[in-house]
Amino acid sequence: QVQLVESGGGFVQAGGSLRLSCAASRNIFSINVMCWYRQAPGKQRELVADIRGGGRINYADSVTGRFTISRDNDKNTVSLQMNSLKPEDTAVYYCYIRSVFQGDYWGQGTRVTVSS
């Protein structure tokens, strides 16, 4: 069973930066999309950014220009560089990978707290 392990969350002041990483415990083949979601207290989980197999990238409007998603196919990792963080970015961040043949995988979540 493949597991996704996230790292890089923490506490930061507004305007600061964090880099989240997500690594798969085993190879995932035929990846369709790699994503970062987040869920703030009392809110629904929302898509932050995704990167598709062909390289196309999509960002939520709220993070465009501040966050950058990247991937390393050889290492089955996906990262999220978060700059100019705001208190409203406070949430638990989850990585998600969908494989054409192996199914869907979620990470356990990593907490990001941004103080004002």
C-alpha cells in the first residue's frame, strides 16, 4: 500500500515562507495529477494547486503569485513553496496523487499556522 508523507508545516509570521513536501513510500506509475489541498477550521477542503501529467499547473485565485507547486517524477514527490503567507492561509494542508491505474492517495496532512 502506498503512503504519502507530508513534511514542512509549522508556525510562521505573516509575510513569511514555508515549503511543504510530499513523498510517496513506493513508486506511483501513470500519475494523472498531483495536488495540494487545504482545510481551514470550520471550512471545507479546497484545492490550492495542482500539476497534471502533461505539466499544466493550476492555482486557486487566493494563492496565485504567492505559491508554487512543483514535482519530481523520479522521486514521486510534490512540493509547495508558499511565500508571502497570510493568516488566512492557516489550515491543514494535504497532498493528493491520482494514478490512472493505481487509484487515489491522500497524505495525512500537515498543519500550517500563520500569525498576524
